[in-house]
Amino acid sequence: MTATIAAPPHRVSPKQTPPKRRTAKLASLILVIGAVYCLVPIAWVLVASSKSPRELFSTFSFAPGSGLWDNLAAITSYGGGQFWQWGLNSLLYAGVGALASTLLSAMAGYGLAKFAFRGREFVFGLVLAGVLVPGIVLAIPQYLLLANVGLAGSYWSVLLPSVINPFGIFLCRVFAQSAVPNETLEAARIDGGGEIRIFATIVLPMMMQGLVTVFLLQFVGIWNNFLLPFIMLSDQDMYPITLGLYSFLAKGAGDSDLYPLIIVGSAISVLPLIALLLVLQRFWRADLLAGGLKG
Amino acid sequence: MSALFRSSRSRRSARVIAAIAAGTVVFGIAGCAAGSESSDGPVELEFWTYSVKAADPAAVAIIDKYEEDNPGITIKLSEVGGTAETSSKLLAADRADEAPDVVQVEYRALPSLVVSGAVRDITDDVADVRGNVEENIWALNSLGDQVYGVPQDIGPMMLTYRTDLFEQYGVAVPTTWEEYAQAAETIHTLDPSVYIASFSPTQFEFFAAQAAQAGSEWWSTDGESWTVGIADDASLQTADYWQDLVDRDLVTVEPLLTPEWNAKVNDGKILSWAAAAWAPSVIYSVAPDTAGEWASVPLPQWNAGDSSVPFLGGSTYLVPEKSAHPEEAAAFASWLGATDEGSELLLTLDLYPAGNGGREATLSNDPPRLMPEQADFYEIADQVIEDTTIPMVWGPNVNVAQGVFGDALSQAALDKASFRDVYIATQEAVIEDLEKSGYTVE
Amino acid sequence: MSVDQKAPGRAVAPPGASTSRNAPPPARRRSRRVGSLVGMGFVAPAMLFFLAFLLVPIGYAIFLSFRGLRVDGAGGAFGRRVEGFVGFANYTAALTDAEFVAGLGRVLMYGLIAVPSVLGLALLFALLLDTPRVRFTAFARTAIFLPYAVPGVIASLLWGFLYLPSTSPVSFIARELGGSSFDFFSPPVLYFALANIALWSGVGFNMIIIYTSLRSIPTELYEAARLDGAGEWAIAWRIKIPLVAPALVLTGLFSVIGTFQLYSEPATLRPLTSTISSTWVPLMKIYQEAFVNDNLGGAAAASVVLSVGTLVISLVILRFFQRRTFGADS
């Protein structure tokens, strides 16, 4: 009846072993409940996507319906394939935006972490303060600025502001501090490497796991961002998915046929992000495993 | 619902190429825009609209027709959203010194857009087509004597109700609001889960129309200063009327066109909708199974024997001040809304056109799909327009009023508090805002 | 180069922890200037974007907050409104606006429910994941984190459908059992309904942060405690929680900031019910002023007030937990 986990036998009190097993079961149960609760709306939207307009309001929420293919066909053909155009737009904004943002954050984080210059703390303070500003405040001034240079309403108008990432810079600074030892840098400099080369070939790979985190956060943030594209874009063909679905909502008030489209659109729109998360989970798992092995 | 399998964009590119080719040969704009200054080369008009949808083949047909008749002009459709979204985007675009060319908004949004300086005065541009639309409709599109928009459609107020269920509950069609209240009571007593209608506190324009029908003028002006009458006696009486119905639980308090509301309409728990001639197509889109059980009649009156009503809803095409092609834009808007040809085409979009030609055409139209057996629907609507002698003047701060009123009335309906106070508070807020902006208020 | 360029498996230290080994080296004077320039060079591109898209707009917004639209007098009743300097009028309007203040109150009410719940649950789940011999960790960790992938507007929409009587499973079951539909939108249930959406969306992300922090605690500490006979609860309470305090403060701070910026949940649910007004939270009021009432000056002033308030409260929180937080400077 002794536990197989290491606990020096002579110190085990009679109370200890049974509570450990109980704790593990209870803990597992609570986790599973939490997990299921988190999956409920996602499950709902996937099931609801299969319902036809009539079934949507008349059948039990989790009973599958018969209209999945119809709904998929409807959303594909709506506006001549506009929904999938929106998906591509989202990919563009989020992919390119997050890449650029990660690169710049990595550079800035590295610079803040590994170099001393005057005003460094001030810059870092600015970065943190940037997190506090609500997006709504910035939306119209940003629009006016971009309009002045003639970029409003173009893809740039959404891409350029998306590059800012104060939290990413903060994270990169932390990662640079902890993941890049100074000795390595010194050695590389003594070997005659140029700063940019050192950054590209040494620092970036070392920060990679952190960079993946930053990329993911920014990708999700841009993908989910609604207000910025709403202000900047008036051409529907350039909308990202979130804005496109919102415009369905705005129109859907008078047309109940649109509700299934909204639902199946929502279901489809969360799938790429979920896929991305699942894929990038591996990086975290490696990190966490390593952390566990580290002691 | 339509399914468009060909990409509308590739069709447009093909058209642009054709237009450019045509444009190098033909100067100016042919057709009904004669007399306006023409620009060289092809012109693309950006058209913000929620009624003329790119996904709708009937709408595309209209655009194609205009482009055919006017080589050198291409129209780019953009569905920005409803009136609220469209207004705010137009203002943002105007600030940035760029703007689309034709913009559709509901009538009540026009004055505040005009005083922002964002809208072009098109009084001269529409001089040619002035006679094609009744003056009482032009009034909705004007501030003072200046015209700022070309009307697209109008909403003659009507009551749309369930004929079968009214009969089942033994209720006659009400001709006065008092009869309406009695009907509400009868229905709800017989079946407490059924209501004659819903009460939607955020439908600002509806309450304004109610008050206007009772003789109140929420905004009025002599050209120099404003008078605000939201809390005048006639208006407060309408407040009392609805207070009574809500207090006695004879109407259900909820927003319109939510899944809940749609379900109740489908299930026969909401029996009528006091709105306008566009109501049947809206009801049909959310409750198609109930087709055949509805009819529309003129709106009940406050005083027996009266017949006048205001308009409810409807929209107009305005030309932004900063449009790059104002004359061409005004020409297109005039064609679409104020010529016989254009307004007849608007009928294919299930709108009730404001132009005489379109209105004439409705008389030979089949009745709406919701009430296929009501052959006289359009005659009744037409008669209502003749009877629409009540003007609706909207002030420059309708948005402020709408926000304050909607929030306060929602809260009052929830708390069963005084509706009068809501109207009074709204009036105070509106006057304060007008004065803060620098207007003179009587 | 003989230097091993990759350091695989290196654990990420909790945010804010910096050891002297990795801090910038004391530079010699000759290379200091060069190092300085290089450092600024790396920081420059991000700073450029910062300047263009953060600082300049903020400056412009502050500028706008002192301007307002006034009629120029000559136009009579239909005079055009033009922008002009109005001093502090917008600020007084914002601070004396009953609706704005009420919105702040609601946000506080909401925060009192939401922040402890999110943090508490995130901490609980993180601790549970870290408990030995727990099953289903991979599944739970992934599932709880998944809602992060759902955009705020869509999350509100999904929960909206789950709250609406005609599509809600809760109401369906209630009706089947003979009762009436449950109204999720009436106050005070409304606050919990909204907090629930935030909870659903936010627990996973915060959980991951705390869990990562937990994972970097050396396991020797646990061994020592177990040797002393401590059970899992005691270990959690006495060792783990104090050691992840910095992560807790960090997530707490971002939760508080997020609370003040609550917008998409009430805005998305508003069309479905009459219990949410158009200015239910401060950001909705700001949105209304900016985009509906065309009152950019008023919106800017209200935003400044909100941002300053958020900043003040953030500083208070940080200062209060100063001794627990090392390195997260502000």
C-alpha cells in the first residue's frame, strides 16, 4: 500500500499516503470539469453550425442538425466567396503583422536587455505605459494620420499599427535577459562577429521559444482585433474575419437567415487559431518539460 | 437568399477595362446627367449602401443598367453597415479629407451630418428631377430650403397584424390607439403568454412618430433658433399611453428582431407590429412560415376620424462634400432615387420607392410575400402617403437624443418608473447639448 | 565559431527575475559608446513605430481633448459646427457626467467579481496541473487555454446564444422540467453573466503564465518539505503560492487593466437585451461620443481620464506589491 512516488519510508506518516491519492483524483476531476466547461461554447458553435435556420431555434442546443453542408455552401457563396476572402485577409494581417512585430520586439528587447544607454529605463517605462492605452483612444488619431499620407483604407492601414506590441517588447526583454548569457555574446564579439550577425545567428535562436510565444500572442491579438480594421477599412473585400462577421451581425438583425451564417462563420473562424495553438503547444511543452528536468 | 457564384470583382475589372476603352472615345456622361460639368476619363463612384447589396442579383442589375447607359462611370458598392456605422465612417472619412461619392443613410441622420459640414448641398443638382417626387418627401431630405439628399425609399406608417389570431381572440382591427389598448387587454387576458406587440425602448424614431402624430414637434426651427418639444403636452400624453400599456403588462418589453423576438413572432406570441410599409418584408425574412396570415392597415389614430400619419424610416442618398466626383455622384443618386426609371428598379429590391414612378409601379405589383392575399396593400400604402401631412423635422443632435432617450426608457421600462420623466430628461439633455454647441434655443 | 549557439531546453525565468549573470555587463568606456549606439540601433525600429502609432496619436488625442465642435454663429439654426479650442470643458463634462461615473461604478462592481475569480481559478488550475499524479493534464491544459483563441466579439456572441432563452441549454432544460426560462440578463445576474465570459476567455492565459512560473521552482524545495511531512496542500500554500507571487501580481495587474477597458462583451450583448444601456461601461460611452455623437473632443477627454485612472491604480497595485515584485519596473 505504499506509494510508489519517492517519500523516504521512515518519514511517511499514516495520514500521508491516502490523501495523496485522494488529492490526485479530486485534482483531476476539478481539472476535467474546468476543461469541459471551457469546451462547452466551442462544442456548441460546432454543433450549431450543423443546424438549419429553423432547427437553430427549435431544437435542443446540443442536438446536431441537418444543415451543415447547406450552411457551408451558403457561407462560401455569400457575396461571391467573400467569407474566404476575409479569411485570407485575416491571415495576411495576422501573419505578416505578427512576424514583423516579433522581429521588432526581439530587436528592441535585446537592445534593452543587453546594452546600456542613456534613457533606457525611460524607453522601457514608455513601453509599459503603452500597454495601458485603450485601443479606442488611438483609433481615430491613427486613422487621421494614415489618411494624411494617403494610406487609409489600404492593407497598410491595418498592418502598420499592428506592429506595435508593448507587451511583446517586455517579454522579449525578459527572455533576452534570461536566455542569452553575456559570456556567449562576449565570445562572439571577440571572435569578430558583427552585431547584426551576432543577433541573427546567435541571439535569435536562443530566444526562439520566447519568440514563438510573442508571435503567437501577437498573431492572436491581431486576428481578434476588431476596432482597428473597423475604423480603417471601408472596402468589404479587405475586411478580416472578425469584422466581416460583425457586419453580418449588423445586417442580421432583420434577416434570420443570416444567423446560421454567423454561427458557421464563427465556427470556421476560430478553427485556424485553435489549430495554431495546438501546433505551437509543443514549444511550450518542451519548455515546461525542460523546466521540470532542470532541477 | 441569393447565391452568386461568379466573383463580382472579376466582373467589375472586366467592366473597368471596357469603360476605359469606351471612355477614351466618348467624352462626358450620356443620359440623364446632361448639363453637368464632365470630367475626362473614367470615373469610379464609391457608393456606400445597405440596400443595394453586391450579393443581390437584382441590385447588380440596377448598377449594370446605369453603367451601360453611362459609359465612363463605374459604381463600386460598399456595404459599410447600417445608418449608425455609415454615419460615423462618413464623418471619419470627411475629417481625413477623403470621402465616398454617394452615401445612404436614414432621414433622421441627415441633419447632424449636414451641420458637420460633411454633406454637399445638391439643391441645384436635383432641380431637373424635382418634379418626380412629392414635395412632402423632399422635405425629409432638406434643411430649410436646401436639399441635401435624394430620397430612396419611404415608410408610410401602417399596422401589420395577424388576421387569423386577431379573429381567434375576437379582436377587431383598431382604428384608434384607444381601441388598440382595448385589443391589447383582450388578447392578453385570454392568453397571458400572447401580446399584441412588443415595446422596444430603443426605437427612438417610433416614439418620435407617435408624438408627432399627436401633434407634438420634437424639433422645430424658424431658421434662426431651435425649439425643442420633446416634453410638450402632446408628447407627454403619448408617454402616458405607453406607460399604461407597459404597467399593465399588455406589451412585452424587449428589443426588436432578436432571436427571441423572431421566435415569438413565429409562434404567434406577438401579433402585430406598428411600423411602416417595409414591415412585411422584414417580418417575412424572420417568419416566412407565417405568410398568408398577415394584413396591413393604416395606423391607428389618436383621435377618431383623423387620418394623418408621419413617415417612419426610409433612407436617402447624400453626396459628401468631399466627394471627388460630386456632379457625377449627384447625377447617379438623382437617377436612382428620383427618376421613374430608377425608382421602378428600386422596387425590385423590395423597397417602397419614394419616386413617383416607383410608387406608381407598386400599384400594379403583387402584394408582399407576407400577405399574398391582400391585393390592396399598395393602394392602402399609397393612400397613406397622400395622407402623410405631418412633417418630421430632425434637429442637429438626434444622436444625443437617441442615446439618452433609449437608455432612460429602457431603464424606466425595467423599473416600471415614470416615462414622463424620461421625456423630460431627454428634452433637457437635448437643449443642453444644443446650447453647448452654440445654437440658440427658444 | 566554437561557441555553442543553441541552448536547448533552457527554462524561461519568471518575468522580472534577473540575475546578475544576465544583466548588461559593465562595459569598458571605449566600447560603451559603441555599445550604446548599437543598443539604440536595435531599439530604434520598434521605437519608430511606437512614435508614429502610439505616441503621436496619444498626443493628438490629448490635443483633441481640449477642442470641441461649436457653431460658428453665422449660420442660424443650421450653422455648421467647427472645431475650436474649448479649454477644460470636455474634462468637466466627462467628470460630471452621471452616465460616465455610473459606468465606472459598474466596471468596479464587475471587477470585484471578475478579477478574483479569474486569478483564483487560474491559480487553482495551475496548482492542480502541478500536483503530482494528476491525470489528464495535457487535455485540461489545452482545453482551458483554448478559449484564448476565440475573438472577444465571437466569444460574447457564443455566450449570448447560450444565455438567450430560445437557444440556451439551461433554459431548455428548465422548460422541460416545467419551469420558466432563466433570465441571464437581469441585474445582478448580468454582472455574473458578463464576468463568466471574461472568466472563460481569460483563465487559460493566466493559468499558463502562473503554471510556467510554477514549473521553474526547483523541485528540491518540495523534496525538503515532503521530508518534513508536508502534504500537497501545505506545499502549495507555503511554498508554491509565495514563489509565484510575481506572476500573480503580473496577471492581476493585466486583469485590472482589462477590467477598466471592458467593452466588447457588453457591446456585443446589447442588441439582445434591454438591460444594457448604450453607455453601460466607460468605453462604450467613449465610443458613443466619438463615433455616434461626433464629439471627438469629449471622447478624447474621457479617454484621458480613464487612462490616467487606470495608470494610477496600476501604480498603486505595483507599489503595494513592491517587495514581492523584483524587476518589473514601471
